[in-house]
Amino acid sequence: MVKSLVVVTFGTFDVFHVGHLHLLERARALGDSLTVGVSTDALNIAKKGRAPVFSQDERLRLVAALRCVDEVFLEESLELKREYLIRHRADILAMGDDWKGRFDEFRDICEVVYFERTPAISTTAVIEKIRL
């Protein structure tokens, strides 16, 4: 029996934009299934000092509805990342290169891949554009 390759990625995915879609599509192309950890509202506040525009339930539903995503779960803590990778049987952890090097410690349990960010787009830039 051939084992399927499981890719896992994490993110807030607030104010969903084409950069998010590019990351998820590229991550899915690395394996047979894509599991996405969506940051809880509390984690986002702790990481970024602000609440997301959309609630964790709305963001979870949006990401789950994408054709390239096979499974979603709520990421409650950055400190639990190793546990999430093991629980979801990750063969590959895929992240944007703004996190380059931050997750190399997980190379003992899975391959770690960093993707170049989509140029000239970020959630912060989208929010600023809307404000103006």
C-alpha cells in the first residue's frame, strides 16, 4: 500500500486574498492532501496585537470551502505546532517565507518548505487600502 503525502500549513487567513490562495494551492501541490491550521482569534490577538476582521469560525469555513483544502482545524497555540504536525501525520510543513527558518526545528519529523510570498499583497496592505 502506498502512503499518501500529507501537507500541513498554518495561518490566520483573515481578509482572504490571492496571496493566501497561492500559498494554499502551492502547498497542496506538494502532496496528496492539505490540512490547514487556522489561528484562533485569541492566538491572532497574541501574535499580532489585534483581533482578526473575520471570526475564527468564518475564517475556518472559508478555508474549508476551498477545493485545494482537504481538512481544517483551529490552531490555538504556536507552542503546540509540533503536536499538531504529529496529530495530523504531516509529511511536509509548508509556510510562507516570512517564517523562513522559524520552523526548521520540525525537520526531525517532517520536511519543511518555505514558499516565496506573493509580491505586493498582504492582509495588512488590504486592510490599509480599505481604510483609505
